[in-house]
Amino acid sequence: MNHKKKHFVIAIDGPAGAGKSTVAMLVARKLGFLYVDTGAMYRALTLKALKSNIELNNKESLIEMARNTRIEIIQNENGCGILLDGEDVVKQIRTEQVSANSHFVASIPEIREILWSIQRSFRDSYDIVMEGRDIGTVVFPDAELKIYLDASPEERAKRRYLQILSQGIEANIQKIKAELLLRDERDSRRKIAPLVKHPEATVIDTTSLTIDEVVSLVLDLYKKKLAELEN
Ligand code: DC
């Protein structure tokens, strides 16, 4: 008989700028769960392709590259760090160039399969909070708790704008909004694992909520689910 403890998975999906990373990191910290940012994995492969001058339209080369890449998730003081072939790339993956080009690797089924298998492997050893676009729908359709975080495009653009300004960089909010909408479109229209809400997912619209309010809502849902499972 298999006595292996089943680990708890909190899957958080939603569009860019809905607050997934901050909320997932804080919830994981509160519960002592592992926090996994799956977007960082797609970004890391994109970074490697850009650095290696691999043509982003060349699927075969991208697949070959992904098969020969080591991606590791580490926990650091800011949440989820990532090692690309042993190198800490947590800062390098956040550039606009990487954001704008991540859809190439994200739309290749063979590459998603490689990352899915890494993502699923975490559950063997940890309770996890995992965030992305397809966590509740594809990676862990049996996740104990599925959350879909959303916010209006205006609010998401404003958050991104303020974040860029706080780094002392100039930004144009209209341009940011247009780029967000383009990313939404690409994420939700993609053939493989598009961004869609799982029918069982609880939707939280974060437009007029503070981060603390969203975190408390997720923690309440977790407690409710845990009580249900224990009964
Ligand atoms: O969440 P993010 O902006 O860091 O995601 C980076 C890219 O990866 C973005 O193009 C969406 C894609 N992505 C995905 O296809 N599936 C995921 N589970 C997470 C991210």
C-alpha cells in the first residue's frame, strides 16, 4: 500500500499584472509552502535563446536548446529564484525584451512538456503554491485549491507603471497597457495550454483590493478546503 502523504497544491492562475507573484509568495511564506513561479521558467529559456542568438521562430532549435538546459527553482529572500544552467538569472529574466519574447517558447508543446514535468515533480516532496497560466487547468487539474486572480487592464497597467517608476525608470502607461493586452491575447489564444479559468477555480478580482486583502481571502479559502478534506 502507498503511504506517501499527498501534498497540498494551491494553483494560482491569471493574466499578467493581476498580482499572482506577490500573493503566491506571501501565501507560501505564511503557510510554509514552496513557492513556484512558473513564468520564470519560460522566461529563463527565453533568456537563454536570446543570449545564444537562437532564432525565436526556429522551433527545432528551441526544443533542442530546452532539452539541453538545466532549470532549477531556488527559494531566496524575495520568494522564488531561478538557476539557468547553474547561473542565478532572477534579475536578467525581468527585462522588457524577455517579457515581449516569452510567448515563442511558451507556445511550443515539447517545451511545455519539459517544464510541466519539472513543475509536477515538486509535489513529490513539498506542499506548494504554484502560479502561472495553466496550473489549475493542465499542470495540476487535481490541485486541492484553484484560484484565478484577475484585475481590470487599467489597474494592471497602473501597477506595472508604478513598479517601473519606482525603479527610477521612465514609462508610458498607455504603451504598458497596450503591451499587457497583447500578452493577454497571446496567452489566451495559444493552442496549447491557453489561459482559461478552470470551472472549479475561485475567481478573485483584485482591482480594488489590497495585497493583504487578497492574501487573507486565499488563506481563508485554504482553511475552508483543509477543513473539508479533514472531514
Ligand atoms: O507570468 P510571467 O509574465 O512571468 O510569464 C512569462 C511568460 O510565460 C508569458 O509569456 C506567459 C508564459 N507562461 C505560460 O505560458 N505558462 C505559465 N504557466 C506561466 C507563464
